[in-house]
Amino acid sequence: MLRPTGGTLPTSSNYRWIIVALLFFATTINYLDRQVMSLLKPVLEKEFNWSETDYGDLVTVFTFFYGATTLLAGYIIDRVGTKLGYIGAILVWSLAAMGHALAGGTAGFMVARAMLGIGEAGNFPASIKTVAEWFPQKERALAVGIFNSGANIGAVVAPAIVPPLALMLGWQMTFILTGALGFLWIVAWWFYYEVPARHKRVSAAELTYITSDPVDATIAGDAAATDLLADKTTRYPIFANKAIWGFMSGKLLTDPIWWFFLFWLPSYLANIYHLDLKKLGLPLIVIYLAATIGSVGGGWLSSMLIRKGWHPTRARQWAMALFAIFVMPVMLISQMSSMWPVIAILSLAVAAHQAWSANIFTVAADQFPKQVISRVVGLGTMAGTLGGAVFPLIVGRILDHYKALGSLSQGYYIIFYIAGLAYLAAWTMLYIFVFSRVKARA
């Protein structure tokens, strides 16, 4: 596991990196479970006679329930703690993932996708809260980047194992076996996790290092919000800190693009380049391996800038501007005549998204106190999945429209243009509500 060099205090234990490993594997399972349906789409759309609109509706059901539940999930996790909260989330989504095998039609899949969304809504609020509890500010982006790379490993593992399982055992057993992995993780989490102050394997030196951040008013948010933080008798008013609007806007504009990359790239490659279930694996593995590199690299970049003396928010600002630019080449896909140059561009885009994602979560962790961070992440994720619920409806109808005209590729190109501009728009909103305010206070 990667570990940053430098730091202000030596630590005789490094247990926090084992915690990151647990978060990494949970996120891997999370994304494996949500990816199974998109990889089986060529099989399922024939068996159940799905159009692109039908498939878009299924994606919307998942994202709607995912988004609608994140705030509640964050609230529950803040109340019961990360240990029990995370177990509850993964229990629900694992049962839901296995439940896809019982679906006898589109309605059954909608129920299964809804329950999967409800369960998976707890993953990121629990993970970000865990990072805030276990890591000082200088290491958070790297820690988030490492566990968030599990999203890409899950997306890499899925095309490697799902098609062979489906070909050998059928689509129902594929859902059952992949869904059952969550129960193995629950056992490990129960035995290995506890908050740092109560964990027997955390040394005094490491605990001091974990809690070494100073109280910094420029990081806590607006002056009014900071005053309320100091008042221990007052609940922290999340919306008094304007950073919440930047965080929610950033998620609203960029999460739908990631959903598109996750749920439609297998279909895009099958429709445009005529790849069957046996041939989809390699291009998708290349794309999502690049996303893994982007997740860890994006967290490393801003963490490195902070270690060099940059203000944390300033480090996130310039790193995220770079990542937004790296997504823009997807607008050139319409000019490509062969598959592998397209794979290269898509690899860069998904790597940039995951680098962006690692940093936008740590923007939230930087701007809000630990006692409300799960609810903050829940609000941001709710905003992101609101966009993610609407965007598939648009995507499905665009693709069906151009498919009827005999020009399906043109429909995809329109969506890639939207994707290329979304991150610059999101960065602008973050600048207005977060980055410019830090500059004004400096």
C-alpha cells in the first residue's frame, strides 16, 4: 500500500493504512456489484427486449435511489458510527446484488436496482468519515485516492470475471456469486476496525499524528460558521458554510459523466466497434486501469503540493483545474476512425475523473468538521446522483433517436461533447464558492 513520505511526527504504528485497505476492498466490491448489469447488457437486452430508453430508465432507478438515500445514510452513519453504519450498508447492497438473479423482467430489475442504490449510498459517506477520523489533513487526499481507486479496480475486475462467469454459469449465478463477496468483507471489517482512540493496534505516536491538525478558521469555512463551530452547544449548520454549494455543484455536474462512462462504455464499444461478450474485457480493463492510476495519482498530486507548503484548498484548486482539462479530449472522439485511439482518450478521461473525485471529496473533508462530514458527503452525493438520475434519461433518448436515424455514433458524440465541458463548468462553481473565498481570506 502506498504511504506518503515526510510528515511532522514519526509513528511507531501505521495501522491507518490497513484501514485504507479495508475501504479500498469495500469500494472494489461496491463497483463490481453495480457494474455487473452493464456488462451483461448485451445478454439481458435480448432476453428482456430492452431498448436504450429501457436501459436508461434502469440506470435512473439505481441513481435516483442512490442519491435519495445518501443524506439519510450519512445521517445514520454520523449517529451510529462508521463500524456499524458501514456493515449495514454493505449488507443491504450485497443482498440486493444477489437479488438481481430473481428478476423475471424489467420491473424485477427495477426493484433490485433500487435496493442496490439504497445500500450503496452508504459507501462514500462511511469511507470519507473514516478517512477524516483516521488521517491528518496532509494525507487525506492520498488516502481518499487509494480507497477510491477501488472503484476502478472493481470496474477492472468486473469485465475480467463477469463475462466468463456468465458464459459458464448463466447471468443469474453471476449476480449471486459477485453479490456474495460483500459478506466476506463484513467479517474483516468487524474484526479489524475501531476508531483510532479505542484501537489497540494504534500507538500513542500514531494517534498523536492522526490528531495533529490545528484548528484553522480558513479551512473551517465562513466566519459565522466558524463561530458556531466554537460553540459546543450549537449544532453545526452545514448550509451556513458556502462551500457546501460548491461541493454539491461539482458533484451535480460531474457524477453523471462518470455514470455514463461506467454504464454505457460496454454498450458503446459493442455497438460502435462490434465487440461481443468475449472481446469486451481487454479494452475495458485498459480504461479502468487508467482510472485506478488517476485516482491514486490525483490524490498524490495535491498531497505533494500540500507537503511543499501550499494551502490545502489552493492545492486542490490547481490540481482539479488540470484534471478538468484532461477530460476535454473526449470531444475529439468523433474525429477518430479506429478503436484504440478512442480507448486512449477514454482512458485519460476516466483517469482524470477519478483524480477529480479523490480531490473533490477531500475539499469537503477540508471545509467541514468531522462530526458532520458524512452528512456533507451525503448531500454532495445526493446532488451528484440527482444529475446521474436525469442524465441517463437524456442519454437513452438521444441514443434511441439517432439509432432510429441510422446514426447511433452521432448520438454518442453529442454525449462526449457534454462530458468534455462538464468538468470546467464544475470547477468554475467550486472556484466561486470555495477557492475564491480562500484567496480572499489569505
